[in-house]
Amino acid sequence: MPLFLRVGALILFLLSVGYSIYAYFSPYVTKENRKEEIETTTQSTLSPVTSEDWGIILGAPYAVFNEHAINDYTPDTAEDNGLSSAWGIKNRQDLLQQLFWLIVDGHSTDYYAMRDNVIHMTKQDFDTLLSRIEKSQWGETEKQEILWQYKMMYHNTNNIQNVDYLAWDYVRFSMLCLEGARLKYITAEEAKAWTRMLAPRLRKTYTSWADLWNQLFLTRWFWSAQDTQWTSSQSDYLAIVDNLLQDKNSPANMINWNALLSATDTMSFAEAIASLELEDENGVVASVDELNNIIQSHLSTTGLK
């Protein structure tokens, strides 16, 4: 992938599924009164859906967490829900940059590389790696997060080596599309089309809504790296997923994972990204066709088992 299209990824230079996923997260068990509250919230956010909403359903746990309907694209008023504070998104261009990053890089690229780096390491080599990280110039907080992640990966805690991390990027892509549409940064049609284009690769990688969300929140646990700002909400998300998988009116039970979808064309997204005027190392602005080829290459199922 051309280096000029890495739009902000953090690179680490040092080199089955049942309804309940609580078993993976024994520290994150929601109290009964909170579970009841979350169940009520989940039920209040369930609205009729069609297969056209398939891509938006990916981000359903986030919609429930933010207490709005799963497919409410155009409310009269909408909360920011952390787009500006957590993502730096304040307009359409900001949103497009983050969406493109999630497709071409995201966090999953780093996590796959980290796994491949440590999976066959000897204990001596791993200790040397940890020592190099400890002596690095990173800030102390970032350093401790990276050390924790490497240790979790090396020891395969929560079976993290066998997780497909892609869900972490693609589900957040879906979440940003819905929240962006609600804030009128993109249209409802764009949100539906852009999230639908994720379907082929996601369906090749995951077997069901349950499988997707299970691996999503395993990766979220890994990403959060014990930061209480994020780990404090993990149990709520797990309870939300349980509710979404069990409620008969949930989109996860109304729309089949393998439902027939309309076209999953990428050109609309490429045309939008072209407005960012991304340049190569020679200062040449990438064309729509060039961007479309890059997007398609990342969404391709070629080579996937």
C-alpha cells in the first residue's frame, strides 16, 4: 500500500460462539440492576430494519450504547457521541479521513503484525523485545499500554492470537457512518452503501452476528490496554450484545447474516475520498480510479480462507 495513504495509523516499530461472551471476560460482569437497565435501553432502540440496513447493523452495539435507534439516520437533533473528542471529527472531511484510515490501515494492521512478530518468539527473544520497548522514547502511558498488549499477545490471554481483529476496524467504520449521517456529515444513502461494501470480506471472515461481535469485543479488550476510560464500559457492551443476540426483535434475529444484499459498489466511497486530495510522494493527487483500486484491494476476499 502506498505510504501516502496511511492517514494516521499508529505503527509499532518494534517488532463455537454461544450467545453469552461473558466467559472471556470474568472481570467484566454487569450487576443485575445495570443489566436490567441495559435490557430496557436495548428494547427501546430496536426499530424495523431491512437488508438495506445490513452494514449499519454491524454497529448496533454502539447505537444501543448511545441510546438511539439502530437505523435512525436523520434525527431532528443528534448528539456528538464522542466523534469530536475521541475521533477529532467535526465535519465531513474529518469523517472521510477516519473512514478511509479504518479501511486501509486501522488498528487491525498493527495487531496482525504484532501477533506474527511474537507468536514464534522464544522467551529470551521476547524478554529482549520488552526491554527494548522499556528503553524506547515513547511516553510512559503509551509505553505501558504497548508492553501490556505485547504480554497479552505473547501469552495468548483470552485466546487473542486466534482472534480476527478486522471487526474492530469495520464495526467502528459502521458506527462512524451512522453517527456521521445523524450529524449530517454524510447522507443516509452514503452510510448504507459504504457499510454494505464491507459485507463480502466480513462474511468471509466471520460466520454470524454473534461471531462478529464476540471477536469485536475481544479486540476492544485488547485495544483498551487496561485504560479505565474504556474498560469501565466493557461490561455494558457485553450485556448489550447478549440482549441483541437474544431479543427476537433485534436486527441480529430479523436480518440474516447472509441475507441477499443489493450491489456493494465502492465507487461512491472512492469519489468521496477523492475530495481529500490525497497526494503521493511526488505531490500528485490520487485519482478516483486509483483510490477505488486501493479500496477494493483492501476489501477483497482473494486469499481469504
